[in-house]
Amino acid sequence: MKRAPDEFRLTLLENGLDFITSGLRQLADDESPTAMKYAVLHIAGGIELVFKERLRLCDWRLLFTNPEKADERKFQSGDFFSCGWDSCLERLKENEAIEIDGPATRWLNALFQRRNRLQHFQLADSREALKSLVIRAMNVVLDFLGNHFELEELEPQEDALLEEIRGRIRQLEAFREHRRRQLEARPADNEMRIECPVCGESFLLPDWTVRCEFCFFAATCEEAATRYADDVLGLTAHYCAKEGMDYPVHECRYCENQAMVIDEEGTTICFSCGAESDGSDVRVCPLCGRAADPEGFVGDQCADCFSDYLRQDHT
């Protein structure tokens, strides 16, 4: 559709791609904290609009918070409350069989956690961490566009924005590969490196105080485990309590620090001692919440809880 010279009008997809492009420009061209803030806000907001455009292609009514009360006049004018991010993904799954899961969900959730923190509190991540996270999230978005849109039918403005996005992602990936090679060639302070909860790169040195060589994130091991659960897995203590779920941070059976995270697949990672496994060497005790040796369980109780039980007077 051709626009009048002075007309300001963006399609939903063009608006989303424009926000993403704006965020990528700020991430690349401006090192100020303000630029980093708006880079995260614009990229996350743009991603949400891209996904909502795919929902609109299914049925415009699904964009409304309550589709049963969808009004076409309000839709055309943009005067309505749209569904949230989680509802958008759920509706894509229910109506179009489009499901975003696994690592893709992790990185999108991590970016949206940063956006939420920025909107309500503050963000202390480094520029390096944000670049690595944006690469991972945007690769999910590019795959989503390629798999669920007819890209050859894009409007010229949309196509131009998408091409700039591809170019800027290539620049970010070149930065990441250069930094990786630098760190891999440098003697490590610790032979063991695990995944960083902030940038997602495997350059975090586990200890009581952890440090990531890639993005300079530093915290106690317990803080790092909480950050991994909250930002990467998207499972906060509040959310788990509300949903009746076990919070994924547990006391490690090896180092006894509250720094072991068990993800949805059952795999484990400890931010204190660096122990990683497929989960076969640990079992969470429902009584004390520790990640214990599965061979020591008696019924549903770990060895420590069973010993405590035997010491009690049951007469």
C-alpha cells in the first residue's frame, strides 16, 4: 500500500522491525547507560510485535485481551488493550500449532526479564552481556520469521528493515566470536568454566564468588544460581510458590552451598563447585529440599531426613 508523502503509518510488522532496528543501532553505536536501556526496551518490544503480527495473520481478534469482546473499529484505530507476551505464545500454540520451546524460550524469556527489570527497577548488566543475549534472542526471531512468514511478500519498508537487522546481527556475532577467541587463547584462572546466567557464554568461573570472563558478571554463587533460575529458566521464587512448583535452586550435594540449579529437563549445574550432570546423580528431597544422593533415599526421604526421623521419639 502506497503512502501519502506526509503520512505516518506503520504496519504491525514494520513497527516491530523498526523497534528492533532502533535497539540494535543503539546497542552498536552508543555506549551510554541510556542507550543500553532503550536498546533492551526497543528490541524486546519489537520482538513482541513481530510475534503479535503472526497472531494477527491467524485472526485479528486474538490480539485482544478478551477475543470475545474484539471490536473491529477499535482494532483499526489501535484503541484497545492487546494480549500479553505469554498469552500471545499460548494463542499461537493453540491456534496455529506454533510452539516456541527449549533454548529458544530460554533466551526470549531472559531478554523479557531484562525488560521487566528495566521498567520497574534497574539493570546492571554489561554491554558484552547484552550483546550476547541479543544475538541469541534475535536468532530465534529470525528463525521465527523465516519459518512462519512469507518473506517474499513483505512490504519494501519491512524488507529493508529486516535486511538491516540481519546485517547488524552479523556484526554482533563477529564481536562475540572475536571475544571468544581472545578468552580461549588466554590462560584461565580456573580450568572449570560453566554457563553464565547473564550472557549465556560458558566463561563463568564457579566459586563462592563467581566471575564471568566474557561479560564481567560477578556475584556470590547463591546469587548467580538465583539469577539463572529467574532470568534463564524464567522461574522466580514468587512464581513457583504461586503455581505450587518447586523452586529450582537447591543445596548442592557436593559442596553444600545453596547454589545448584535443576532445570526442567532435570539437568543440574552448581555455581559454587561447578558440578554439572544429567540429573541422574541427584534427587531432590521433598522434606528438606536438598539435592541429595539418590542411593541414600529411604522411601521419599533423603539419608539426612531419615536419620532425623530415626532420632525422634515415635512412642
